[in-house]
Amino acid sequence: MTKKRKRQDDFHKVKLKLGKKKPKAENATDVNFRSKGIHLPEQLKRDDGGPTTHRQLSIKDLLSQLHHYNSSVKQGALVGLRELLSAHPSLVEQHASVVLTEVAALFTDKDAVVRAAAVRLLRFVAQCIPAERVAPFFPLLSAHLTCAMTHISAGIQEDALRVLDVLLEHYPALLSQRHTVLLTNFLELISHRRLGGTGADRTGKGSYALSITTSRGVTAQQWRLTVLLRLGRFLQAVVEERPTDDGVACGGGIGLWSGEKGVVTPLEVSWEEQIFSKGGIRVFENSGAKPTPHSTYRLRPDSEPGAGQSEGLCSAETVQGFAGTLVPLLLEVWVEAMGGDRVQADSGHLLTEEAMALMFQILTILQLLRRLAPQRDQQDMLDVWFRNSYLSDFKQHFMRNFPYSQLEVARHKKKADVKRSRQQVVGGAVAGGNVEPVALNVMLCQVMVTLSLRGRDHIAGQDADWLGPIRAFVTDTLSNGSKLSSKHLAALLEVVWRMIVTQRSRAVTEELLQAVYVQYQQKNLGLSVRTLLLRFFSQLYIQEHQKQPHIARSRILTRWLASLPVQLVQLGNRNPQLSGQLLQTVQSAAAWGNKDLLLSLQTHACSLYDPHEGCVVVLPVEHQQRLVQILYFLPAFPTDVLACLSQVCNAGRVSASLAATLIRTIHLRSPLSGWSSSSQDVPVRDVDYLSFLFSTLTGFSSESLRVLQQADDEGLLASSALSPLSVFTTPLEQFTHHWDVVEEVCHCLETLGSRAQCFEILQNAIAKNLCGLVVVPDCVCAAVLRCIPRLLDLNFLPSDTLLRFLSDCCLSMLSLLLQLEQSARKRDAVWEACFAALSTVPRLLRLVLQSLRVCELSESELPLLAQILSLLLQHTQLRNHMAANSALLQNIIQELTRFSGGETREQWLTDLLYCYSVTVSTHRANMATRDIY
């Protein structure tokens, strides 16, 4: 019998015996051990490698998280980057390359929240980095933008337009250089290529057809409006940021008028600044007077080879090719929108707000397409092409219901409306909405008038079916008394300019100019509006009146020109900019001999050249120069006008050089200047001209001199035996200004025919107006002493009255300089005038010495007399004259010695005796030498 093998259970129970220790379990923990701590202080240190966010993330950590698969992590990283860069702006410049590269890669991210955060970060970075720093990285930004715009996802396309908005706002010049690729992307956002070829099909439609996407949160019309709005902004940037040729203006509104005629503008070039400059400098022959047509020479190419740019829109043919694709799409968009909006056949002129915004964007793009051509002749070629290709379509779809008005629709605010508004905001339709009917109609007028034939090609009545409504709308809008904004008015004036120049009809010109003049005559117009109207009339006359007879014969323009002097007087210095524009027109019309303007200018000359409140003294210097230049064309100079001009020269409110120009201008208009006049009516009579010169020479009017005789003692040097006249001291600035004016007056008097007759007239004027005065200004004394020696004729002896007055002036001015502290220039001028008169005028020095009465002088005046005599003896030109009057001089010195009375000789007397002895001995030596030879 075999033994049974004992079965071993899985969970065998151990039997415990009484009094025995319980055995340890197999999994019992042995607690008999010792532990020691491990310290790692380097791990506990805070990383000071750079700034961090509130989550303790550095910029490297945030940039690495942008590649995470989780959208929340990427969104948090973008938010953290914005937080970090906002707190530390210096990091933007340091990490611009990597930040822009990482952000651009997220333009096509699949999650909308990540793309929205990327756009916000891009907007912030664009505000901090200038365009020249972004230029090296912009090709990468442009490439990612192109990928986003052409992405299959509708959401990515919508966010791509937001990226485009940021780049257009901050980097329009850089973005406009990528127009070749981006323009095609715009087309693909709203259309797709037709099957069966790339060219136009047999139905006349383009190579693209409108596309409809049902996956968007907005309607197809709202999406197209959003795309067209961005396309218009992009084309505007392309037009504004690109250099143009032949004077074609890039700006909108008023700047287009200057494009009708090339303007040569001088350019100051600093070659050091052009070393790293991306801009080009156009080089012309003959200093820019006659520019070489189509000059394309530049210092360096605008972009490096391989930058991904092509020739682009550089000619009329390329623009025409792009327009041939885009314009049919625009017409299809408008036809589709009108088919859904029109309720009744007779209400086609009533448009909803959305339809008006859509039409306005279409017209804006059409206008910008024409301006894409870089040269003037190419724009004319595009106008002809547009007329031949699309005039009938424009008349059918745009002009049939012109002018348009807004359709008022009563709406009840519901939740659906709130949701719809949110969708419009997402789609960008609201940004292009809120278009006023006036703006829409004016834009349509701008587009259509470019299609009219110009010059000889225009046939009266050929386009009357659509030009007539435009002319009626423009006339009614300008003349109905409503206040227009500067933007709308600039567009209307552009339309008026184009119609006047192209149609060349006197009736049309009068009708349109009358409407503009009604707007011009309105009161309380804004500064910008007033400036636009003024520039319109001014440039129309200056640029077009010579080559357009119907403009030159316009009665409205003539009436406006005649009103300019009155407006200039009323405007004054309240707006120097407007006054300058008025003066430019007045000067041009006066130079061309406009009779009505010259007659009005003659009538208001006294107001314009009033020495106290006239435009000639209150306007800036450059405008004062224009007013002085206009004097050359003034028909006549009556006495009241010459009196005003004389006071203007001496008032000190115009510069001395400008006052000299004024005097020279009147001198040229005078028959005494030697210029022959074909007319018997001379502009300035001889008597009036000489009276003007004498009034300017004295510097004070007769009324001012009369008032000065009753003046108090303040500022006066009282008369005495040593100073026969009471001299009124003028300020230094007034004296120096008058001294410069006197130089020009003397020059004009010297150029007259007979010097003897001129001197006699001046002598009689001095005797009549100055010799009886008791108080005489110092500038008048200096002027007379300066002028008389220059006009003195050796065959004509001055009268005793003039000699006595000159003697009194000399003594009074010499005493003034010794008693008062004068500036160096004033002192030198007075010394020069006195010594020139004493050395030139016969018997004047002898008369001065005879008038010195030592016995009548006070004790304090004796040193002054000694100083005067010492100065006369020391002057080289007067030594011979003083020696010739040695007997008189010796008597005066003897009387001075006797009346000095002191026991010791004064220093002034010692100096005088020394000067006298030197002069007498030198004269005797010269006489002995002359006798020997």
C-alpha cells in the first residue's frame, strides 16, 4: 500500500504554541537603520538667466511651447509671450527674428483660439518694431500669409484677413512690394478658375468664376464684401507706396489735380544717408528742368535677387491683364447682389446698407485699378481700354439707377439680429458698411468721368446720356447749400475739374464753376473745406487758363479773381496758410495782366499795405515778399499808396532787405529810373516819387514830427550852446533798420538823371520840412548827414539855411555820442556820417567852428567841446580842413584855456593842445615839402 502524499495548501496556517514567540512575518520591515540627508543647494537656486512671466516661464520656454500638440498650451504660450514682451520691451528687439518666425507659422494652425492669439501677438509686436527692422523677415511673413489666404479651411482664410489688416496698418510699404502674389490670392478667396482654359470664354466672362462656400458663418455676399474691402486697402497701399513718374500724384482727392501737369521739385540728396537706404533716387538731365521720359535709373534695386518678387504692375499691359480678370468678377458680384436685394423694378435706386457698402468697394477698386499705372500716359491708355471694354456694362449696371439712395428697413431687435451682427463683425462687413449715399454717388462719378473722351476726341453730345445725370448731380450737390465734408468735396471737385478739362464747353464750365462758387461763398466753412475750394480755383486758373480758352473767359473765375484782394484784407493773419495760397494766385494773375484783378488790387492797395494792420506787416516773411513783388504789377501808385509804403519801410515790421526791395521796385516803376514807357499814363509821377524817397529818408511822417515837438523830456537831449537841437534818441533796432533803408534811398537818388536838380529838390525839402524843427530824431540827423555828401554836386553850392541845419545836426550828434552810451554800430554810423559831411560839404566845417561860443558854455560842457575838437583833429580826412581854419581853432583853444580857470591844467585840455600841435606841425611840414618841390 502506497503512502499518500501530503497535500500542501496554498494558505497554510501556522499553529502558534503557548509560550513561544510569534515568528516574524516574511514582509516585516526592519526599522533598525540610520538615515542621512542629502542637500543639493544648486537645485534650489532661482534661475536668473532672464525675465519670466508670472508662471516663471522664460521666453525660451514659451517659444518651445509653441510647438506643443495641445492647443491650450500653445494659446497659453502666446498669451505669455505677449505678457513678457509687454513687461520687457527690450526683448522685442532681441528676439524679433524668432518671435516673428514662430508667430507666422501659427497663421495656419488648425485651432481658432491659437490663430486669434497669434494675431493679437503679431499686432503687439508690429507696434514695437519699425518697418526697417522687419524687412529682412518680411518674405517669411508674406509666405505664411499666402499659405493662410489660400488654405482650404474657411476659418484660416478669415483669420488671414485679420493678419493682412495688421500688416497693412503697420507695414504697408513692405506688403505692397508683394502685390504680384497677393493679388492672385485675393481672387482665389472669392472665385475659382473656370474649367477648360485660362483665358476668357466665348461669353465674354473672365477666366475666374465666383465661388460659394457653405461652411462659412456669414453669407457669400458678406464674405465678398469683406474680401473686397481688404483688396481696396491693399491696392491703396500699392498706389501710395510706389514712386511714380511724370508728376502723377499718388494721394487721393486734391492731390490728383496736380497730376494734370508735371511739377519739378528740387531734391536734396545726402549720399551718406543713401548707403543703406532701400529707396531709389531718380536722375534727370538738365537739373530736372526737362526730365528724361520714363527714367528708371536707381542707386540699387528695390529688392535683392531671389526675394520672390517679379516685375508686377509696372506697365499698362500688366495692369490691364489683371483688370481683365478682376472687373468681370466685380460685375458678377454686383449683379448677384442686386438680383437678391431688388424687390420692385422701379426701386432700383434704393439700396440696402449692405448693398451700398458692396457697391462702394467695387467702385473704389475700379478707381484704384486705373491709378496702378505708374505713368501719366499709361493711365490714359487704361482709360481708353476701360471705355472700350466696360463702358456699356458700367452704364447698364451702375448708371441706370443713378443717383442712389438708402433703403430704410424697419427692424425689430431679436436674438437672431444680435447673432447676425456678431457674424458681420467676424466677417469684417461692418468695417465696410455705413456708406453714405453722397459718398457712393460721388465715387461713381469719379469712376465714370475717367471714361469720357478727352480733348479733340470729345464730341459734343456723344456721352450726354450718362454725363448729363452726373453733371446734374454734381451741380445740385454743390449748390443746394448743404455742408460737405472735406473728403466728399475733394472728390466732387476732382469730378468738376475732369469734366471742365475734357468737355471744353463754355456752358458746361460756367454751370459747374457757378455751383462750386456757391459752395465757396458759404459762411462758417471749415478750414480744410475752405482750403480745398481755394486750391481748386487757384490751380484751375494757374494750370489751365492759358491752354484752355473756355476757362480763361469764364465769368465766374474772373469774379473770383476780382474778389481775392478783398478776401486777403479780411483774412489778414488769421490763417497764414490760406493767405499764402491767395497771394500765390494774386501774383500769378497780376503777372499775366488780369485786368479785373489788377483793378481790384488797385482799389484795396491801401488796405493791403497799411503800415499798422495791413497784410504786408502781419503776415510771415515769405508772404511779405510776395506782397512786395506784386507791387511791380500795380497799375498806379497814387500819393496815399506811396505814403503807406513809405511808412511800411520805416515801421520796422518788415526787414531792411525787404524794405530795400520795395524801394527798388517803386524806383523801377518810376520814369526817372530811365526805363522807357510805351504808355502815356506813367504809374508813378516824378513829384510823388521824390516825395516818397524824402519821406522814407526822414523815417518820420510830418504828423509824427509835429507830435514829437510837444514830447516831454524823456528820451530827449536838451538843446544847449553845444547842442543846438534837441535830439530824440531812437532805439538801436529802429536806428539800424532806418540806416539800412537810407542806404537804398541814397542809391536810388544817385541813379537819377541830374544830380544838381536832385540836390536842389532835396535841399528845398529839408529847408521846408526840417529846418524849423526844435526836436529832431537822431536817425533823421544821421540820414541827412549821410545823404547830402553823396548827392552834392561840385557845381552847386548849398544854401546858408541848409548849411546851418547841417552844422546844428553835426554838433548835436557829436554831443549826443559823447554824453550817452551808444552801441558800436550806431556810434560808427554817426561818426561816418558826420565826418563825411564835414569833409565834403563846402564851408560846413568853418560854420561849425564859428558856431562854437566858448563863453556861452557851462563848466561841464568845456570837456565835451575839447573832446569834439580832439576827435576832429585826429581824423585824417579833416586835418587839412582843420589846418585851413587854424585861426578859428586857435581862438577857441585860447578861450578854452582862459575859461578852464584851474591852477593845474586838466587832462582834456592837455590832450587837445597835443592834438592841435601835431596837426599844425604836420600841416607846416607838408606845406614846406610842397614848396620845395
